[in-house]
Amino acid sequence: TVKTKPFVIFDVGHNAQGIIATYNYLKCFVQQYNKKTLIVGFESTKEIIEETSKLSALFDEVIFTETGIKNSMSAKQLSQQITHPNIVVNLKLNQLLLHTSNQMKNNDMLLILGSHYFGGAINQLFKNCFDNRSNMS
């Protein structure tokens, strides 16, 4: 948990088992939030289409991005394999995180999923959230 109001989670569930564990955790309480957004990006070696599709059904909006490394999975190709009524592709992770977090209200939820390579951008935006757990509110 990166922040509680709005509720922001960063999960490096970057394989099928991790995504299913995240799904099983969230399905119990995700409905209590107003707008639910999923930002997702993986490395190209992952086989996660079925699991990501199942998880995305819990969210109002799914935003596909890329990790910014040589082996990043194509966000556009991934988005074309997932069926969801509200899909966005945005390759500019820092701008994407800033814009999404600025649009959120206290009873919204954001899940950032897929790669530990997102950690630096998340930590920067949420003011060293991994160093100081007291910044979560």
C-alpha cells in the first residue's frame, strides 16, 4: 500500500500466480471504491494474458504502459489481447502516474501492477513512499 486516501497499491505480481493472488485479494473489497483504475506493464517474457484479463474486469479503467527497459512487453499489443470497455495505452509512465493520481478522489483506488521497474517513478511521485511508511495518508 502506497497511500490510503485515495487507495494506491503497487504490486509486483508480474507472473500468473501473482496476478491471481492479487485478484483474489482485491475481489473481496474492491467494490467499496468509487473509480477503480489499473495501470499495468510487464516484461516481454511474461505469459499473463488470461490472468490480466480476469483482473482487469474488477476495474473501471485499464491503462497499459511499458517498463522502459529493453525487454518491455508492448503495451499496444497487450491492450489488444485484453477485452475491457475502457482501455488506454500510455507509454509515458511518469506523466501517466502524475495525471492519474491528480485525478483521483479520496474514495478511488489505483493498482499499479507488473514490474519492479515502476518502483522509482512511484517512489518519486509519492514522496519516498518506500522509505517512510508514515507518508501513507
